[in-house]
Amino acid sequence: MQVNRFLLGEAASAIEAVGGLAHPADAMLRGFFRERAKLGQHDREFVAETVYAWLRRKRSIGHYAASQDAHSLVLATLAKVMGYSLRQLESSISPREAEWITMLKSKTLAGEPLGVRLDLPDWLVERMSSAEGEAELEAFAQASLKPAPLDLRVNTMKTDRDAVLARFASESIKAVATPYSPMGVRLAEKVALAKHPLFLEGAVEVQDEGSQLLCLLVAPKRGQMIADFCAGAGGKTLALGALMRSTGRLYAFDVSAKRLAQFTPRMRRSGLSNVQAQVIGSEHDQKLKRLAGKFDRVLVDAPCSGLGTLRRNPDLKWRQSPQAIDQLHDKQTAILAAAARLVKPGGRLVYATCSVLAQENRQVVDGFLAEHAGFRLLRADEVLAAQKIELPAVEGAGEYFELSPQVHGTDGFFGAVLERTKA
């Protein structure tokens, strides 16, 4: 594809619009495109791919370009990351820029600090390398630079995975079964899913395989009383409802009315009839006090840094900070303690994040268990094995549910299953 000067300018303008990272990159890019309604679909795709390639490798590209000028960043991104040749660019650049790109092509990161080579902020390098080791950090960083596949969860209330795969095959859409989740389908190419009959009928929902496995970790049973304590837009709620075969009672709690409003049309499509969505003011809402000690299962998918989702949200590594992580740890601790009050004796509390930091994961659980003698930790691998799900053996894993893009090909997830042994 030849890149003209107009597209270079649009990509540079998009980087300038997104670059401050005051808000999530996807929201800022949507706003950018709204202001350019006449921009064609292929042009939009080029701009978006360039912006996300820059976000994934923002630090090394800045090193290559030796500048924060948006035009230089675009050229460095195209030449060093996206693989554009000088021939594809030559019609829209000056002779001096052509010489500069030729020089860039031979430039390496040898001798640069680890954070530059891995495209991570120094504080994150320090925290992860001290906890996981440099080799594991490098594997995570490299896996996180690759765009995530599109995973779907099959709504078993309406169909089964084989039928979905057969439907896609009949339409020449490349799709395979996910390796671990029995209800997952992975698409190998982009599909206009929002317009596809399977989506419109509620037969499939977009959900990363790791998120599907987390719902299986909750292990809900038919007829039980279940709470999704931080439900958001309800993706996990829908998966739990299908596992319950729409029996029992399933509560979707969240502090955001806007997020729960997004859940309503999804619930209608799903065919579930056992869900009650409720907005709460905080984890101490009076509605929750009336339900204390009544639930068989409570899932706490806690607000977190999202650092396990860098394949999808590369801007998060530049938007987060050590101070933000400290604040999240305190918030997670408070939410987990509040949610624990809902669990009845013999019931289970499942704490989860899509973070890879021990401060948001094991440290929160360790602190909770130290303060709550009435709970004990169940082995996550045994909970999943009871459902005939076995994950690759990872040294030191098993007690907790820990997924990573480099090992499992999913987003990074953490989960802990806590059983209430006494009131």
C-alpha cells in the first residue's frame, strides 16, 4: 500500500489528539474520527492501526525518532514497526526524510535500558522484574505487543459451539475452538460481528477466553444465588447466567448506571430471565446489607489497572502510575471485604482482576485472609479440574488462577477462590 501525504498528516493529527493520554485511547480516537466524518473506512483503518502500533511501542519509537514531533513518530512507526518500505513512502516524503528513514532502518535498541527495549515504563519494569524475573517479564512484554485475537463466548442457552463453528465455516469465516474454554470460539480475521445474525440473536458474545475461564472458576450451580459484585457492562454476568441455565437468582451490582444500562440490551438478546441488575452507591449500599449472608457465590471482578489487557489497551501502560496502583490496592481491599459479607457459610467468594501485578492480586488476597479467619483459600486448579478444565502447568501456579498472554494466549488474569467456613 502506497501512503500519501494526506494519510501521513491524518495519522500525525491522530497521534497528537491521543498523545496526551488524558482519557482512554479508544475513546479519544472515536472522538477524532467523529470530527472527520468524511474519512473513508480504509483511511480510518490505516490511521487507527498506526496509532495503536505507536502506542504499543511508544517508548522505542521515541528513541528511534529522537523526537516527539508527531510527523516523525508516524514515519518511525511505519518504517520500524509496521514494516513499510521506502518505496511505499517515497511519494509522500522529502529526499531528506528518505535518508532519515534509511538510517532508521539500520538503527537498533542494543545497549538501551530494559524499559526502552521492552516498551514499558521503568516503574513497571522494576515491579515486575523483581517479582517475576527478567526473562518472564520479557516474555510478557513481547506477548503484550501483539494484537489480541477476537474471542467469542457461545451462549449455550441458544446453541452450541459446534453449530457456531459450522455456521462460520459455511460463510468462509475462519474460526477455531478456544483451547481451554469449552464455550469459546476464536476468530482468525476481522468480522462485522455487530451485524452478524449469531450476535444479533444472542447466540454469541464477545468475551476473551480468559474471562470465560474466570466465570468457570466461579463454578455456579443451577438454582443458586449468585452475585456479580462489580458487573460493569455484564459480560461475566451473562456467562454466569448461561452456566446456571437461567435458574436461581443472579444479581448484577455496579456503581455505574451507565455501564449497567449497556447491559440491558445484551441481557435481552441472551434469553436469560434470572438476572437482577441493581445500581449501588458504593460497596456499603443499604441494598447489600439486606442481602448479607445469603449468596452461594460472589464474584468480585475488582477495578484494577488492566495491565493484563495490554494487547487490547496498550495505552494503559503509559496511563498508569505507582501512585494509582497504591490507590487501587486500597480500593480492592475495601471492596473484597464488603463483598465477603454477602457470602453464606459454605459459599464461595471469588476475587479477580485483569492485572498482572502482585500488589493487586496475591497481596490483596493475603491481606484479606489475614483479617478474615472465617475464609480459607481453595486451590484454583482443583476447582477447574472438577469441570474437566486443565491449564498448562506453570511453576508456582495452581493455588491461584493466573493466566498470561505468553503462556495461555489470553489476557492476563488473576483469580482466587475463597470459601466461607463459618459465619
